[in-house]
Amino acid sequence: MQRQRKIALRDSLLSRYSESLGELTMRRRTEIASKAARAESDLANRTKSAFLATMSHELRTPLNSIIGFSDVILSLKGGGETQAKSAEYATHIAKSGRRLLEVVSDILDISKIESGSFVLNRQPADLGDIVDAAAETMRDAIAEKSQALDLRVPPGLPMLSVDAKRLKQILVNLLSNASKFTDPRGRIILVAKRTPDGGVTIAIADTGVGMSADQIATAMKPFGQVQGHLARTQEGTGLGLPIARGIARQHGGNIHLESQPGAGTTVFLTLPPDGAGSVMP
């Protein structure tokens, strides 16, 4: 009888211990989950703050130009020099308006990519024509910095089943970044080649400032600014590379960067056979 009481007492103590341990484990799990939720919320708030700071700058700057030059034009009277000034100010207004449209378009694009609602309009296209169109878009910006642009697109590349407008957008973004972060009289080289598996690789190399591994990781995040939004010397929303990578992935390809500080940057755009969609030999 005494032995049975000891066993019952032991079982009771074990049961109470197990219940207490279970309560402690559950409480600990709740605390961990709560901390994780707070950390996620803090990260979301910091991301939102960075986004608002960047957007505030990017939207306010062109709007100030639009409003300022519009007011000046309204105050001008007479002809001759006045007409010349009007044309100059109208040019600034148009440039600021286009920049504002680009900002809004970038925000819409990254929203569609992240929500999975981004749709491609695939058609057979010649890569050389797309590269030429992208280079023409960037011609004035590159010439303004007296930079050299070397295009190396060999004949015989396959026709691509791609969204030509979106592929051009990728190339313009990459060429724009290369120009922005390359000193005047620097060099930008675009090389396209067919890969052994029938896909296509496009490499864009520059002689610019280059980036560290941490800076590359930052640049590939939406709204990421390598220099930080409080000390930026280049305009931009920080969406160019994420949008370019998102569009590349929609085609079944990808984008990756190789760079070192002070040694320039090379961006590789790959389109695999199924993504490149070779429709002609």
C-alpha cells in the first residue's frame, strides 16, 4: 500500500511538472513569436520611412521645377530674348514632367512585380534592334558626360520571343546606372552572346566607382539606395535594378552583379532557352 502511494505521488508530481513545463514552453513560444512580430513590424516601419523619404525627394524635386518654371513663363512679356527664355523654361518643365512620370511608372511596375500581376507581351524580336533602341534612349545622357558606349552585338543571334518594350526597359535601366556611377569620359561596354545551351547573355560593364558585396545586396532591394537617402548625389528611386531583375525573371532569366569598389561594375542579364524563346535558328 505504501509503495502504491509513493508511485501515485510520483506520478502526480511528474504530471504537475509536465504541466508547468508545458506552460513555460508555451509562454516562451508566445514571447518569441511576439518578439518576431515586433521585429517584422519595426522592419516594415523602417522600410516605409525610407520609401517615404525617397519618394518625397523624388516627387518634390521635379514638381518644384514644374511649378517654378511655369510661374516664370507666366511672368515673361515681350519677344526676342523673352521667347528664348520661354523655350528654355518649357524644356525644363518637360524634363521634370517626364522624370515625375518615370517615378510613378517605377512604383507601379514594382507593385505589379511584387503582387504577381505583371504581364508580358511576348513577340518575336531582334536583340540588335532592342539594344540600338536602348542606346538611343541613353545617347544624350551619355554624351553629356563625354562617356564612350561600346556596343558588341554579333550577327547570328537568335530571334527572341520577349516583350521588346520591357527588355528595352531593362537595358535602359542598366545603361542609366552605368552612366550615373561612371565618371565623365569613362567607358561603358555592352556585350551580347549566345550561350552553349541556346540562351542569351548580355553583359554591361562600366569603369565606374564599383560596389562592395553589401552595397550590391542593398542595390538589389526595392527602394535600396547605396549611398543612403540622406546623402545621395544621384537621382533615382532605387527601383531600377529590382525592376530589371523582376522583368528578367518574368522572362525566365535573371540578373546578377559582379563589382568591387573602385574597379567598376559588370551586370549580367541571362535569358535561358525557354525564357529567351528562340523562335528562329
